[in-house]
Amino acid sequence: YRVGLTPASARELVHHGHRVMVQSGAGAAIGLDDEQYRSAGAEILPTAAAVFTEADLIVKVKEPQPDECRMLRRGQVLFTYLHLAPDPEQTRALINSGVTAIAYETVTDPHGGLPLLAPMSEVAGRMAIQ
């Protein structure tokens, strides 16, 4: 169970003047309720479709599912893990949507490191030795 933004992250974005929308129940599986997001300044929308319709930036953890790809549009930015190499259908769907897709696994720091991929690699490494 994962969610793209915690209430603390939402608060930071709101503090910097951004409108933040969160799907109702998005954080429930990890103990984050809608009221925590509301208190951070986020708006709670009833469905993923409502968020995709309203938001200019979609933040996810996992790659978009086919029904989500159909909701993406030109002018939107998608920020998530994408893993496009083994999934040409997803690649085509993203291209056809016109969205600007930024994959966490491709973001580099000034030294060429992969700061958003490193935490996932640590988890995978720990799980491999269990």
C-alpha cells in the first residue's frame, strides 16, 4: 500500500501556493485519513477520475493502469515510477495521451546519482537477504 504524497508533503506544496487534490481514502491503507490531508490544506476529491480531471500534476507511486492512462491529457504532468521498457502498451498510451511523464527512476542529482531510486533499491536489497 502506497500513496504519492503524505499530509506533510501536501502541506509543503500548499505552503508554496499550490492547490493540492487527493483522492478520498488514498492514504487509508497506511493509516493516513482524509482529515489529515484536509488539515494540511489539501482538497479531498471523491474519485481518481475527479483528481485526473482537475489536477495539472498527477503524483503516483506505481505506473498508471490502462484506465488511468485514458484519463491523462495534454498539458498534464505525471510523476511516478514508470518501468516502460517491458510495457510497450503503457508507453504508447502515455504518448497518445499527450501527458508529460517523468519517471522517478530517471531523475538524477547533480552527481549523476538516482536519489528517487535509491530508497527502493535499499528495500529490495534488504528483502533479498531475508
